[in-house]
Amino acid sequence: MLESVADNASILSIDVGLWVGLLVCARLLNPSRALDRMIFGATAGSLLVIYIFWRWHDTLPRLAMSAQSLWPHLFFTLEFIAVVYTLMSIVILFRSIDRSGQADLAEREMRVRNAYPAVDVFICTYDEPLEVVERSILTALELDYPDFTVWVLDDTRRSWLRDYCGKAGARYITRTDNEAAKAGNLNNALTLTSASTNAPIILVLDADFAPQRNLLKRTVGLLGEPNVAIIQTPQFYYNGDPIQHNLLATQSMVDDQRFFFDVFQPAKDAWGCAFCVGTSFVVRRDRLVEIGGFPTQAISEDINLTYMMLAHGYQTWWLNEKLSCGLSAEGIPEYITQRSRWCLGTIQVALLREGPLFGRGYSAIQRLHYVHGILNWLCKPFLVLLLIAPMMYWFAGLPAFEADYLVFLRYGAPAILGQTIYMAWISRSRTLPLFTEATHAIASFAISATLISAVFKPFGRPFKITDKGGDRSSPKLRWKLALTFGLIAFGSAASIALAFLSPYAASEISSLDYFNLLWAGISMLIAFIAFVTCFELPREDTCFPVNEAGALALAGDDHATPCRITALSSFAVELIRMTALRPPVEGAQAWLYMGQLGWVAINVAAANRKSVLANLHLTFEQRRRLVTWQFGSPPGNVAETVRITGAIMGLVRRGFRGR
């Protein structure tokens, strides 16, 4: 017994010492320095290598055709894939590049020479409502650039959109069918515009993305490099994704793509392997013509475009600046559909004869980077097994691997500590343990199904768009997904209860039991977070905080009273009255003066002694100015780094209060 206590204390002291050492490294090392990235990355990677060797050597039973053998071997195989992916990620993150300095020089050179190549702006739209697509159209028309034409590429042939484009000043293109989906739509525009403007540069925007005014000046000059065909900028969002929104964590938890856009793509760019992400990028027309237009062989035309360019010797550069903002997936089904499409598209490009695995013209580094992208999706089934493994142990008697909690503390805990602290450090606080895993778990079952189906039929399925906009004012329960994660959370909790309360429980808990009890607790927490996310909260029109002086005048009143505007959406305004006079009644007509819009007709929706909520009634020109005011500059209403206390409080409010 004394030896056991001593062993416990020794292992715990080592883990605590390692934890302190990693935290000290995180404080002393700087993720912007390459040497520091290598030192910290190599440290975290070494702990992971030690762990996976221990797993292989000490925790696997002899291979046999039985559930007791096949289950742990299946688990280890998928775990090994996840470890390889992580180690490759660490190596990729050894490098990073910031091209803002190059963009400064290129912009200055264009200005000095007064040489601004003409640009065709392609806005791809499919069935989005006007309140979504107008943000892209109106902000694109206000780009600060001397020579550009805005083309709206309508793939649903809507006469009202054609009329709107004529009124707004954009040019309209449609076609008779939807062959090859988005890539076909772009190629149709490429052909038609070659006969008119034929601009040497093309800016591609999705219908929900609003460009910032300086986007073209920051990107076009970089295409002067002869071996560069595409300049890609990151995607930012002015609304929380469904996980952030449903967990009440829009201000305290970042979306799951933030790490990829802000950290990973600059690292891939430093290796010459950054890739196009489908919107907010500029591309040279001559390079497009050279490769035969936007590729149509896979549903992910963006990454396919990059690799077709690489095969011809042309690069994609990543300019890591906030130059556009779009609408994130608003519902859980759309979120899952989007990621499943990305997964399938990645697999399709990999299988193409001219693709990065089998085609010619690619370097070994470029092929390895693509393998890394495939492994990203192949990791998702491991997350599924990670969630169900405790139940497999407690209810089926099948351990994922044979290990007691002390041995795991010796080998597994250091690897987990190393990865958790390293990822928080390298991402600059863009990851949040348990919440990050729950975010990935949401789509893991669908992605796993996509991977299985891709084995039998990788091609031939229709392109599924991500629905944006529409009425989302009612709460919704995604009951199939909620049932899945609810059963996992309940099963994990039942496993813990079974170990202590069952009349058939062993009189003494073994070390293997303790290990699986801890595992069950973690699985329960991840599944519970995902379960709560399945109860979707209503969404209103995106409201931006403002702080601007205004004036309020009731209809028929000759006097205006000062007020302060505190919040503004595309259709409503909230303000604080600066007078103690009787508040306007609900339904009252009034006029509101705003510096950006002038006098605006409003209709009072609610009012009390201090504040007024009103609906806006705008002229077309006022709406144009409002949209460009709201969406033509970077909004700051969504978190870009995590706040753990805010995320936990949001989860508590949702989980135990329901709102």
C-alpha cells in the first residue's frame, strides 16, 4: 500500500511539474518566432510520440478475430491517424508568413504608378433572399478602386434580382441550367465577361460576403508576382455560428474555422501550400484560361482550383487581413451539410487523375500537405469512438485499451497536457478544451457517414449549398442529433452510476475501472455540450452595437429631442431618449435623425421611459448607405479569442435554465 501511495505521488508530481513547465514555456516563448514554434512544437510532439509508442507496445491485445481484439485495434488505428495528423500539423506550424508588408509595397507601387488593373467582381448567388445578397452587391459597388465592374451571377434566374441589379448599378448574368453548380456558374461568367469587360483580374465573392472597401487595393498588387495566380483572404463572420449562438457564447467562444484561417493557412502559405477557400479571393484571368477555367470535377472547386494552379507552377498566397465579412451557417443542419460537403470535396480532389495524389507537377511537400488535409477528415471517426468507448467498456465489457489510470497518468496525461497548452499557445487563445471537441463532435457522425459512402460512391452526388438567411425566429430542436448526444451523455453518466450503485458492481473498483470512469466523465461533458447545442435558439436580424448621437421627432411634432442610438440592424433601431417627457406609444410614427442616413421614417415597436425600439422605413438610397455603413467595415460583434468564463456561464444558462 505504501508503495502504491508513493507511486501515485511520484506520477502526480511529475505531471504537475510538466504542467507548470509547459505553462512557463507558453509565457516565455513567442508564437511569432519560428525558433520558439519549433521548440514548443517539438516538445509537445515528443510527448505525443512517447504516448503512441506506449499505446502500441503495451496496451493492445494479440490480434484475433474476436470483439475483444478487433475493437481495441480499430480504436488504435483511428487514434493513430489522429496522432499522425497532429504531428504533421505541428511540423506545418513550425513556419508562418505574414504578407501584409508585401501588400503594403504592392499597394504603394500601384498608387505611385497609377496602374490599377481592371477587375471583374463575380458575386455568386443561388436562392439567397435579398437581405443577404444586397450586402454583397452594395458593398462591392462601394469598393475603393478606380476600375472595376460588379457582376451578379444568379444561378436561380430570379427576375426580381435582375431588376434590383439594374436599380443598384450592378450587372446581371444568369444561365439556362445549373450544370457543374458554382464552378459552372463562374465559368459561364468567365466566358460572357471576356466578350465585354475582359478584366485581367477577377474577385470572387459568395452572395453573403461583404467586401471591405480596401479589399482590391490590398490584394490586386500582389498578383504582379509572375508565379502567383490567387490571393486568398480569410473568412470572417458578423454572426455567431450555431454552436456559438446556441451556447450563448458568441462573445466568448470562437468559431471552429478561426484557427484554420488565422493560424493554419499562414503556416501552409509559408510552405507554399495555402489554398483557395471559395470566396473573397482574387485570381488572374489569364491563369484561369490557361488551366481551362474553374475546375468542375469535384464539388470543392476552391481547393481543386489551387491544386490545378500548383500543377501548372502557380501559387496561392494567403493575405491574413480582415477584408470581408460573411454570414456563417445559421443552423445545425446547414453547419453539418457544409462540413460534409467540404469532406467529400477533399476526397474527390484526392481521387482525380490529375489531382495532388496521382497527378503530375506536384512537389512532395504539396502532396504531403494534401494528405494532411485528408487526415483532417479521417480524424472525425476517432472522435465518435472516443465518445462511445466508455459505454463499450461498461455495458459490453470491451475496453478500448488495457491500461490503469496510473500508467495513463504517466504516458497519456503528459501528451494531453502538451497538446492542450501548445494549441492554446500557437492559436493565441482560439481553442477551448471540451468546447472545441464538442464543436467537432457535432458534425463527426455525418462526416463519418460521408467517408464510408465515399468508399463506394465518391462522385455523382449533387452539390448541396449552405442555406443562408430566411426566417429563423422560432426555436428548433434537432431531435435526431439531440437523441444521439443525449444517449451518449446519459450512457456515460449511467456508466459512472453503474460502477458505484449497481448491486452487481465489484466490491472494489479496479485501476482499469477508475481509468474508464474518468473517461466516461469527459465523454459525458463533451456529449452534454453537443446535446445542448441541438436546441436551437431563435435568431433575429444581426444587430450591431453603435454609439451615435441622434434626434427624435414624433410625426406632427415641430420639435426634435436629442437621443443616443445604441444598436442598429438592417431593419430596426434601438435608442435612448435624452428627455423625461412621456415616451411615444407603440405604433407611433416618428422621424429619427442619424448622421449617416439623415432623417429616417420609423415606426415605434416598443418604448419605455428611457429607451425606444423602432422599425426602420428607408428609401432605397438610405438603405444603400445603411448596408454599406454596417457591412462595409469590419464588425467586432463576434469573439476572435476565447473567454473561458463566458463560455462556461453560457453553457450553464443553456443547460440548466434553457435560455
